[in-house]
Amino acid sequence: MKDVGQVRNLAVAGHGGCGKTSLCDLILFKAGAVERRGRVEQKTSVSDYTPDEQEKLSSIYATPLFCTWQNTDLFMIDTPGYGEFIGEASSAIRACDNILVVIDAASGLDVGSTRAWKIAREQGKPRFFFINKLDGERADYFKTLEQLQEAYGKTVCVPFTLPIGNNADFKSVHHVIRSTEAAPQEIEEYVKKYKELLMDTIAESDEALMTRYLDGEELSESEISKGLHKAIQEGSLVPVFAGSVEKDIGITELMNSFVNLYSHPLATGKIKLNDGAEIDGSVDGEPLALVFKSVVDPFIGQMTFFKVRNGVFKSDSEVFNVSTQAKERFGTIMIMDGKTQIPVDKVGPGTIAAIAKLKNTKISNTLSSGSNAHLLPEMVFPKPVMSYAVTAVKSGEDEKIISGLSKLAECDPTMKISRHEETHELLLSGMGDQHLHIIIKKLKDNAKVDVNLKSPKIPYRETITSVADSMYRHKKQSGGHGQFAEVHLRVAPNEAGFEFVNDIVGGAIPRNFIPAVEKGVVEAMARGPLAGCTVENMKVSVYDGKFHPVDSSEMAFKIASRMAFRKAMEMARPVLLEPIMKVAIMVPDDYTGDITGDLNHKRGRILGMGVEEGFEVVNAEVPLVEMSKYATELRSMTHGRGQFEMEFSRYEVVPAAIAGDIINKFKVENQHLEE
């Protein structure tokens, strides 16, 4: 375990296809952690080692990696770039102290990069950019730099290395501050401009430095370093590096920055807690670790990944899960480099490590040495945007499916399993069809069960638009005691929800039967007359009726009120309601027209448009039925460069033509049932 000042950790994030994984493989090779450079296309990547990733030739999971550079331990997490796997990227970004966002110099700033930036900014993490693939045909460093500066600030995103040569002629980089050689003529002006800007930033970090700088004094190497660190830590400076992973240009300079510019684990001196308070961070303080990832290893079972925030954890020791208030037993702690396990005796602040076979520890839990330890903030994950209704191919395997999916959900906070109260379907929800199909593949591999997937039923509702009265007499005589009850009901629209009122005067219905009348109404509201949907937003009054001293019973009044309610609702101009979702779609401005046009076809209502960190954001309200496959449709429309979030807003009346089709379909499907 090295001194904390010689430890760095970083999440490598960005949009899919920008070269994150190839960069990580090259870093491991240059640092001597592997003898041969891994390559994604050859399926030899250290990071993308799972069969799913090798099949798709892209990252699906966040993979911890480890190497040593300039006597500094580097813990990296290579994250997936596609939006459907944002849960993996989100947890890695939240776990790490520094974030490196990789940008493709040809496609420029993309939605995956923006999302990574946003999560890191919200967490107050130091951020860095690496503009990759500068040897490509359409690569444009300065256009990409301009995009970054427009989105995040001209004096915030500042180049630390500039490219020498363009496209196929790209041959090296020039360090704005550290290069001792004169800059080539084509970038001389840029070097001068950005060196002045960096020196201004350094001087502004300290009043004494500012005075000396304005007096024309030269700042020392340590003063420059201190000023840069402070500005980067505060987020007022985001270094930008240039290079090509394929040609190994600019990578050494980038790796040197890990040591020289990135924050060590206790750089801020403070650790934020779940209640908003802070404690002083130190190697000697109480051990605190955050669990950010959990996987089921086919050979050793549950593998729990954690990041040490404070103190020291030792192998073969007892620990305490502060979140669950349960004891756990640590076996051998392992440093992970892809699938390679490196056993260690102890780990300190900043270390990203793994432990096998913990019994009751899940993602977001806090680990420590005692029950009175502080609790670290829990991770927040995006909400699912797509669902499938899941049924077993073979009868009798429903419990097996639920058990298998529940185990998978413990390792993936962006997937949800639920039983819909109204449609009674088992719903599997996630971030898109690719995400959900990978989950189903895991279910088949782990639980040996096959499932059917289909679009979920839409939970329509029914209500009324006018006032109506009705009565129903239930009378049945079959020898002995009969059944008798007469109920008069009045129904009226009620935006506040359901309300039942007893307006009986004179004892037309005895008080002891009124609860049965209400119960009959509530039971009838569970299945409306239009399409068998839940009825809502109405006031129901019982104002008259009759009873028989011998033949009346609670059952008789339940039956009478149920039938009276149905008759009243049919006369009160019933309508069908559909769930309306509030949707926020983030896309490059090139696609805005396509998005708004598509939303209009989906009966969407555009609420407004804005710009967020260089991307167009379209805010709209859209019926849920139109959004069932939107994750797939948006990916197709934007070539994977769009993302969206949605949440329930309210229910609205379904247009008459569409409602007619829904009602007719319901009647056809249920014509065999008795009224």
C-alpha cells in the first residue's frame, strides 16, 4: 500500500466508440501491467473480457483496472459509453476522484460525453478531456475544442497539449507549459494564447501569486503545480489533452498528467457524509468504503467492488455494513485488473478493490469497522425508460423467473422488477432494449429458464364527465331466506379523487348496511364498463333505498350497489383516460427537427426547447402508449447520439377514435365473459 500522495483513481468515460477501452488497454501496456497490448477488435482487451462485450466489440460493464506509472498507483475504471448502460458508468464516476472524458475528434462532443460530464460536475469531481483519434480523416481538434469551450466555458476548457500535424500527418503533441522546444509555426499563436491563459488561472488561485505574477516575476514549478491543482479541484479549469490511441501519440503526456495534475484521494481534506456533514479524511481515520459495483462470478460467486474513502481495510478481518447494520467477514482483498485478481494484505484511501462472498452487502452500502461509523452518501441512478411484460415459456416457472431477476437486480440498480397492480403483469424495466435483452440472456444462463417478452399493457383508467342517478333492486327467492336490497346512487365527477357519501335520511337503508354499499361500489370501480380499467375521480352518493327486515344482508347490498354503480356510470358519459409522460430528450441540434416531427406523430405536446451543455433539450408531454419503444426509435433516429428521461405526469382523456379502438378490442377479447 503506497502513501496516499502516490495514489490516483479515475473513471474513463465518454460516448460509445470514442476509444475509451483502447486507451485503457494502451495505458496498461505502456505502464508494463501487461506484456501485450490488448485490442477490442481482436477480442484481447483487458477491459472488455466478457463474452457479451467480445461479441458486441464494445463495453457493457464498468471494469476496474490497475497499473503503476512513475511510482504512482493508478486505479482506472473503464466505463461503457452507450446510454443503455449508464448505470455502470454512473456508479464508476461517482466512485472515482477524477474523471477523464474521451472525445472522438471526428464526431466531436456527443451525448455520452455530456452525460458523463454532468454526473461528474454534480459530484464536484475534477474533470479532464482527451481528444482522441486525431489521425483520422475527419478529425478536427480545434473544432472539437471550440465545441467544448462553447458548452462549458472558453476559459474553463484549456488545452494542455496541442497537436502537431493534421489527420494522416498527425505526428506529435506540444505541451503548452512543459515543452522546452519551440512550438511549430502553425500552433505558435495557440501555444502563446493558452499559456498566458493558464498562467492567469494559476495566478488567480492565490492572491500572493497574483501580485508576483503582475509584477513580472516568474513562478516556480511548485507554485505552478499548486495553482493548477487548486483551479482543477474547484472546477474552474478543465485540462484538454490531444492524441491518438491508435498511433500512441500524446498518451505519455496524458499519463504524466495523472501523476502531476490529478487529485490524490485526500486532496480536499474533507469527506462528505450522507447527512450533509463532513469529516476530516486521513489514512489513520475510521475505515470507510463505498460499494459501487456487484457481480456474480460463475466460479467464486458474489464479487463486491468498493472504493476506500478513508482509513485502511485489512484482509481476513471483520467489517461492518453501516447501511444494513450487519457484520461481514472479509477474506482476501483483491485489486482487479480486468479479470486478473491481485491479492493484497491491506488497502487505503483511493484504492479500488474487490472482495468475494459477502453475504448482505449491496451497491451503495457503506462499509466500516464498527456499527457507529459514519454513513457515506448513497448513489443515485437514472430511472428506467423501457419495460417488457415477462411470462414463462413453460408453465410453473414464474417463481423461478422472479427469483432469477431479483438476483440480477441486486447487481444492476437501473433494472427494476415489479408486478403492476392494475394489469397484474410482471414487468422488467431498464434503460433500453439492448439492456433488457442482456438481462434476459443472463437469466437464461444463470437460472436456466426461458421467457416471453411483449410490450406491457397500458394502465388506462376510466372516469365520468357528467352527473347521473340510478337505482337497482336485487331480489332473489329460492326457498327459505331470500335476498333483497334496493340502492339509489348518484355519481358525479370529482377531480380530487374518489369520495363516498352517505346521504340516506329516515333510515331507508340501515346504517349497518352502508359499509356494504360502499364496498360494492369500490369493487365495481376496479373494473370499469368501457374497457375493464380502474375507475377514478368521482363522487358517489347513496341517497335512497329499501331493505327487508329478514331478507336483506350485506351481500345483497353489495350486489345491488355494484349493479347500481354500473348503470349510473354508463349514463354519466364515461371516458377512457391514458397516462401522459413528461419527457426530456437531449440530442445534437442536427436532429431537433426529426425529434419534434416524430413527437407530433406520437400525439406529443412540445412544452419548450432549451440548450444544456451544448445539446438541444426538447421537453414534451407524450402518451405512454407512444413511448413503449422510444429507446430503440431514438437510437435509430440519432444514430445512438440521443438520450431521454421520462416520468409520469398525469392522466388525460383518450381521443374518441383511439378510445373506440381500445374499447372494441376489449369487448372482442372478453365477449365470452358474462356481464
